[in-house]
Amino acid sequence: MSLIEIKNLSVCYPSRRGVFKALQNVSLKVEAGEIHGLVGESGAGKSTIGSAIMGLLEHPGEISAGEINFCGQSIGALSDNALQQLRGSSIGMIFQDPLTSLNPLMSVGEQLIETICYHLKLSKSAAKDRALALFKEVEIPEPEVRIDQYPHQFSGGMRQRVVIALALCSEPKLLIADEPTTALDVSVQAQILDLIKRLVKKHQLGVILVTHDMGVIAQTTDKVTVLFRGKVVESGATGQLLAAPQHRYTQSLLSAVPRSDKKMSRFCQVSWIEGSQPLDNRAFAKDWQGENNLNLGSQVPMLEVKNLSLSFKAKASIFAKTPAPTKAVDDVSFSVNYGEVFGIVGESGSGKSPIPRLIPRLYNPDSGSICYRGESVVGKLPKQQLQSFRRRCQMIFQDPYSSINPRMRVRDIIAEPILLYGLNDRKGAYQRVDKLLDYLGLERAAALKYPHEFSGGQRQRISIARALATEPSLLICDEPTSALDVSIQAQILNILKDLQSELGLTMIFISHDLPVIRQMCDKVAVMKAGKIVELTESETLFTAAQHAYSQSLLRLMPNMHR
Amino acid sequence: MLFQGAHLNNSLKPRLWNIPISALSSERVLKRWQGSGLGFVFVLNIVGAIGLAMYKFLLQRLVQGVLVMLVVAFVAFAIFHFLGDPVNNMVGESATDADREMVRLQLGLDEPIVVQYIKFVGNILQGDFGISYRTRTSVIEQMAARLPATIELSLVSGFFSILFGIPMGIYCALQPKSWLTRNFLVGSLVGISIPTFLSGLLLIYLFSVTLGWLPSQGRGGLISFGWWDTSLLTLKGWSYILMPALTLCIYQLTLITRMVRAEMLEVIRTDYIKFARARGLSNYIVQYRHALKNSLVPVVTIIGLQLGTVVAFSIITETVFNWPGLGQMFIQSIEFVDIPVMSAYLIFVGAFFVVLNLIVDLIYALVDPRLRAA
Amino acid sequence: MEHNNSHSQGVQQVPQMQKMTLIRKIADSDIFYSFCRSPLIVFAAVLCLSLVLSALFAPWLAPYDPFDQSSLSLWAANLAPLSTDDDGFFYLMGTDNQGRDILSAIMYGMRTSLIVGLAAVAFALVLGTSLGLVAAFFGGWVDSLLMRIADIQLSFPAILVALLIDGVAKAVLGSSQMESLAIYVLILAIGLSEWVQFARAVRAAALVEQRKEYVQAARIMGVPVPLIMLRHILPNVISPILVIATISIAVAIITEATLSFLGVGIPQTEPSLGTLIRVGGNYLMSGEWWITLFPGLTLVLLVLSFNLLGDWLRDALNPRLK
């Protein structure tokens, strides 16, 4: 008898525009002591399975067919009360964001003791002993001290440990982990996944691990089920499935995952997910009025950054001592040559995010210099010079949903910089918009629509079109694909590669994702706590990293191809 | 929430730096609570970064309160100083220029504005609010005589609106689909839509004119304790206070119900409530120990501020019921352009709010671990 | 939330969506759908519209002209509803102390109330929205100063602020001038007492928008600040403004009526709902309830319809509740 067996489960969300089927005929089995991965892109329904098991589907979702058997007992037949008993006592669940999963007004100890008392009917002191034991088990140092602290006193990783401890309070048999490490940094992610693996072994837990990350699947799970638009496309032992995927979707999905073991010229596309024409519009490249080719022989690098520093000051207070300013960027120097892709990689808080905003002057640096083609662009500049620099230096943002104004038509979004710099009149600008849309594989009809009518990948193309509208020479990409699904990521990265080769663009590429960096960049700077710890050729970093921090990052990154 | 699975939360963190910290710490306390989970993250980061200890927080609030009072005093001073000619009001029509000059010197109107302002504040601190133009009596004595009436009226109506408002709000949040909730909600909208003076008039018509049960005007059945006259100790006293208090109560009650409901719904939507449910805790624990307790913090804030508005609405109620309180005094002062009384009332209301705010902040600091610790 | 995302994508792929006329787009929108689903809201909208229209067309719709002194006679004063006077004129809602037809007076009175309410809200909206945007965008001491002022003003309830401004105006203008300028003073006083709501909401929403990358993109492009605020931020903070405006109209109408009732608003010679009720209040003791009740009822219905609409709008426009 399996620990949990789901048979032909269908979940639907009725709405006035018809019934949306979140899950269709999904079947899967999880045994005790195994980690079962659910993987898929957004909209695949992978989180819905967890909610359905827990009976926590959001309104108006409902199970329309199929059954869920837990230890041979049908969950659908249980009353609300019995289901609630089952939750927590036999099935535990942890969520993606440890920051918001804990009650901020109760100490973590109180929350643990409350849950333990409720399920195991222990006395307060016995419950506290158990809570301490759980803290030791999830490897929180100094449990006696930490147990009386409040959630805000824990770091993200520690908080996720507390969440796991809470889920384990009543010795559940099944743990549902919904993207448990997505909100965490790579190094913390590795620790949390290790912890889950150890707990599984020790307690013979069954785990359903929901994730979008193939690397996590490869390193953590025993079995894996691949979902696509609410249907199971393939299921099997992890090693086998990853090595020899049977279904076309799985095959293309796996091939679209950026490889960290070798550099490829292009990404494989998951072509049938979102229709896209490849870019082969040579005419566009010929028309391109960029400045890049002019200086190919020059000795001066295109962009030179020297001793750049930026600190964020906390608000001065009359009573509290004004805290020391946080050094977000600390004495950073690098240079970018013509036609090069320069990568910056680091974890959150490493200072990789302020840099793309310092270069186009969204922030002013505290000290240091930035020279574009040998001319300084920091400090007070004549308006004309600043505008001409901004025109040549454009940026692509991380979040396709917030990086374009939802209340403007696509046409006006893309035409705005053209009109702003006076490069063309309105009619000419709109013609240019049409060309850009052609080039990026969007229909011309898109020009008259509003952003909400497009998917994430299409929006990122609009964002790229806006950046290209002024014919820049330097394109800054700030985590351009980290909010996108793997398949869409492959498309966008391919577009960027094409731009680079066809238009001769120079790029600064910021990412936290090492495989993506390897695929995209010629040179890489590894950042930690505001400083560059290692700056080298991309291939050198991946084959022979020098700095201990780079080495540990490389070691900890989840890797599908290992 | 749109891109589930993305590395969004992670990479949003550094972006929080872009917001000026003043944007948050300067917000009124209650605003901090109205954000969703992300709002929480702000507060966590920022409070953590500043390392604000509770006493510092309170001290800061105290200083802010004093500053507010100084501004209010300045407005009162400006009204006093620039509106109408105080001298004209002090002396009669037939006064000679010499008389005028004397009064001017007496009032210190020849001194620089700053000195006058400082003197004005000094006088207020000593309880000297000047002489009423209309009644020619000391303003502070007039106010002291009327204060008990207003305070008792506000307390009685505030008490009843909290007593009924909070449970109704909780019920509406926990049983969103029940017919009673729908009635409460529509009823509360009707309650907000009836102006205070109209409900007062209608009550008078019903209970005084038609039924003849309750007196329609004034305050009676008083028992004196020193300078404090109370009407709460006799049945007759209650018969006078009942209708004005009820009138005031209707509006407050509806407002409190709606706010409690909104706050609680906000908390119920958070992730930690979802996680508490996923841990299999009973509905009772989730709803009362987690959701209610967490929504009570903003609720206390709101109610504290709400009680302040009772004072303002008592102006109307007191006029309708001829209740001899401060509000009635204020309306009369406006009618007769009695500026010392106007500015004194302004300062009274300002002080009342500042004290109320401080109490709210104190409760807030005691409840919230993020301020208590550090 | 996952299903929401893919679901809306699924919906967008319906090809007919692209060829919709404006009317069909409106008819198909979620807002219109939620509007039609709630009979109470449809009722509120119809009520609101008919009250506003009857005020607008009062000169043509009202049975009598309450300003026509010649038609007034004290013989026809204080007549009960549904009564006919000696000259054979019928009064559906009775007459007041001067023999004015209550129904007509209400219709004309509503004009004053609505004009004051709408003008005050328009004034507060423009002032509050611009100050809120300025505070959000410039931050620093501008923001601190504006928000401190807002905080202080917020500690004083709107009605008190309006009363104070009215009192100050009275002291400055003198009572004779005050009479003729009363309505403007009232608009100013109510507008100034309401701007804080707009400023705070707009500032909060603008701060959220400003963090978004499209604003950063505009700043990096070098779009001038006023243009960023008008073209990028303002259109994205419209929904809170809309909600607050609707509710503010209700508050402004109540405030106007209250001030007029207290005798510091519209002079008694001009009918507004507040002055009608004030007059009626004096006769309530002697049992002439209709002079108070009918204007009062109209006032409540008018305010209630705006409150219902505002309340619904807040939920309908809140993306988190979808």
C-alpha cells in the first residue's frame, strides 16, 4: 500500500468565462521514505495538487473527479473535521515564502508548542521539550535561546527551518513542500534541501516536492512527475527520466535548461509552447544605426568603471544612533570591451542589483568613476551629453509584468524613447515600432494592444523592443529571465544572443543563475557583500575558479547535468 | 503572485532599498499594518535596520506629539492674532484711542510676534486661555464647567460602540457568506449615510415628541464631585444621556464594525494563516488566537483614533440635544466669532488627540515584538 | 494563484476578443459583470441617477417654484403631506413654515447639496492628487512636510476642520459678505477638509508604482519628472482615486448638510437639504414631522447611493479580491 495514491484527479475552477481545468486526470503514488518531485512550468497545476491533498483549494476551486487515498483511506470521504485532524497530524505542508509563513506576533516557540499541544495532547513543558528537540533536529543553533525569539529575528534560511520544524511537529507521514527553496539563495537552498533529505531518511517520510527547478529535481528527488497544463506528461524514477525522457515535452524542457557543464552556441527551444518566429530579419540589422563598429580598433574599452562605491543611508533619527550606512557597492572596478558580454553574478545583497542602476545614472555613486568611450558620465553633466549617453545605454529589467506601463499601448511604450530623444517624428517612430515588433517575432497588431494581453515572454520581448528603439550600443540586462519559465527563458536568451551577434551590441548581464551566466557571458565578475571577489573569463571561472566563494557557489548550484 | 515559482522574492529584497526609509517610518503606525505580506517585509527590514528600541520609539512619538501641539498652538495663536482685532473685541465701541492703546499694551500686542507666540504658549501651559469675548468670563473656567458633559457623553457612546462594534466586525469577517453579515454590512452603510443630526432629530421625534419617554433637551440628574458633575449615577441622569449617546453611537458603531471586518479579512488572507490551517490547527485556534489577535493591533489603533472623532461629532450631537458640553460652546463661539474660545477648543481637541495617539502607540509597542525587543 | 495566471492567459487567447467594439468591451468587462450581478448596486445606481437628474431638471420637474415669493402664502404654511390648500394646490409632501412646497424645495435643495459636494470633491481631488504625487516622487523633506501636515490635519475630523475654516472665513469676511460668498466658502472648507484622504491614498499607491520597473525605465531614459508623474504614475493610481472620490462625495454632502444645519453653511434663505432640515427641526416639537423627514430621507438616500457605489467600486477595483 502506498503512502498516498492519487487516482485520476481533476480539479476545476468554474468562472463566468467557463470552467478552467487546473488538473486533469492526474495520477501519482508516493511511498514512505521517498521524495517525489512535481515539476512543470507556471500553469502546470503542480501547486494545485498539494492544495487538493490538503483540502485547501482556493475558492472557487473544487475536485471534480478522481480520488486521493492516504494510507488506503479516501480523503474525499472524510468530514471537514477529520480532514483537519489529518492535516498537520499526518500530512504537513511548507510554503514557498518563509518570511510570511510565520505569525509575526507570536514567538516561534509559542507557535511550535501550540501546534504540538493541539495534535499530540502533551503538557506545556513536554511540548516545549519536543519543540527543543525539533529545533535540534532541523539544526538551528542554540535552540534554547532561539525558541523564545520572534520570526523577525531569524534569517530567511533559519525561518524556513522553523517552518519545517512546525510542519514536523506531530510526526507527519507525508510532507508537501511547495517550492520550499525558491525564495532562498543558492547556498541556503542547498542546506535546506540537505536537511529535507536527511529528515526523509531518518523518519521514513514521504515528500512531495513541488518545484520549477530541474536542478533541484535532479539532486533531491527519487521519483519525478512532469506536468504540463494540468496533465501528467511523464512520470518515473528521477535518474532514468532525466537521462532518457520519453515524451517530447519533457525532452524539450530538459534541453532548454541552461547547462553549466559546457557552453553552447544557442539554447534549444521548447518551440510548441509559445509560437515564435526565429529572428532572421537581416534587413533590420543592416538598418541599425548603432555606434559599435566604429571603435572596434580602439584601445579604450567601451565602459570603464573605477572604484565605484555606493552606500544606502538609513534615515537619521534624533534618538537612535544613526546606523552605519550599508555599503551596497564597495570599491568596484571593471571594464567592458566592445562587443563583449560582461556578466555579474552574486547572491541577494551582493551588490549586483545597484550596479545596473548606477551606470545609467538612476543612482549617483558616492565615489568612483564611470567612463563611457573614454568620457566620464558621472557627476554633473551637460544635459545634452547625459541624454546622448542614456540613448546609447539601455536596460532590460527582470520583471516583465512591472517593467512596462500597464496603462499604455505597446506602440506608445516602444515609441516613447524615440520621441523623447527626438530621433524621429511620431509617424516615423510608429514605423520603427512596427519594424521592431517584426524583428522580435511579435505581430504588428500588437502595437495597438495593452500589455495585459500578453504573456510574460511576450512582454519581455516588448521590453527588449523598447530598449532597442534608440539603437543603443550598451544593453544592460538585469536578471532578464529570472521571472520566466525555463522554456521562455531559452527563447529570450536566444534573442539576446542574436542581438549581440547581429547588431554587435555590448552587454552587461546580471544574474544569480550560474548556468545562464556560463551560456551568455564572455567575462564574469563574482560579487559578494558589495565587492568583486573574482573577475575572470567566463570559461575560466567554470573550469578553474580561484576564489573560495566562487568555488562554493559553483559547488552548491543545483545541477541537472552532473 | 503572478509568476509562481520565480526567483522573485529573492531578488526583490535589494530593490527595497530604492524606497526612502522616511516613506515608511514616517507613516502613521496603522498604515504599516495595511500592507500585505510584502508590507511586512518592509517593516521587518526597516525596523530591524534602525534597531529601534521601544522606549526610543515612544520618546520619538512623544516629541512628535509635542511638535504637533506646537503647530496646533500656532494655528490657534494665528487665529487669535490675525483674525478680527482683539482690541476691538476687548473694548467697547465708544472707547478712545488712549483706551485702545492701553488695552494693546496690556495684551502685549506691541511686542514681536515670536515673543507673543512664546507668551501665548506659556499662558496655555499655565491654563490661561484668555477671556471670552462673548461672556466676558475666563475661558478655562467655562471649559472646565463643560468638560464633564462632553467626556461622559463620549465615553458612554464610545463604550457601547466598541462593545457591539468589535463582535459584529469579527462575525462579518468570519462568516462572510451568512445573511446576517450581509444585513450588517448594508445596515452599516445605511448607518454611515445617516447624518448625526438627522438621527438625533428623529430620535427626539420618536422618544420625546411621540412617545414622551425621554427628555429631549439638556442634561439633568447631576451629582457633583468637586468640580465634576456626573449624570451617570442617577436614573434621571441616564434618561438625559441615553439619546445623545445613542446618536453618537450609531455612526461610530458602523465605522468600527466595518474597520474590524476589513482588518480581519486582511489578516485572514495572509500566508501565516494559510500555514496555520495547513498545520491542522482547529478553526477556533486559527480564527481567534491567530487571526483575531493579529488584527486587534491595527484595530486598537483605529479605535483609538476613532474615539477622537467622537469629540468632533459631539459638536453636532450637543447642538441637537442642547447638551451643555464643549461642542456646543464651540458652535456658539463660531457664531459669535468668539476667538479665544475657538482657539482654546482647538488646543483642547489637539491635546486630546495627541494623548490618545500616545496611548495607542504605547499599546502598539507593548503588543508588537518587533518594537518590544531590539 | 498559479491557476489564475494560466487561466487569464487562456482567456486572452480567445480570438474574438481582439475585434470588440468599445461597448462590447465594456459589456464584457469584469466590472460590468460584477455590477450586474448585484441587484443592490444596480438599485443604488438607478437611485443615484434619478436623484441627480431630478435635481438637475428641478426647474422643469418641480411642481412649484420655491423661490417665487408671490406664490408663497402663510395660509398654506405647515400643511401636512397629501393636503390641498384653499386655492386648490396639492402638496404631496406638505409645506414648510413659509408655505413652500416641500417636494419642490427638496429638488432645488438637492441642487445646492450636489453642487457643493461635487465641487468640493473636485477641489479636494485635484489638490490631494497633485500633492500626493509630489510627495511620493520627491520624497525627502517635501514628503515629510506634506505628510506631517496631513497627519496633523487628520487628527482633526473633517467636520471640525470645515467648521474652523468656516469660522475663520466669517471672521475675515464679516457676516454680510459671508452671506453672498457662503457657498464658495463652504466648497473651500469641505474641499480643504477632504484633500488629505486623496493625498495619502495617491502617495501610497504612487510609492508602490514608483518601485516598479517601468518607472525606473522611464527615469533611466531621462523622461522629465512631471511627465513621469502625469503619463506613467497617474494613470496607474486612478482606481484608488476613483473609489475615494465616490465616497468623498457622500461625505461632502453630509458635511454640507451638517454645516448648514449648524447654521454656519448655506444661509437659511437658500434651500439646501441641510437648511430644510434645520428649519424642520424647529417645528418637530410641535409634531410637524414632514418638514424634517422628507428632506432627511432624501439626504440619506442620496448619500447612501454614493456610499453603496463607492463600497462596491472599492471591492470591484481591488485586484487582490479577484
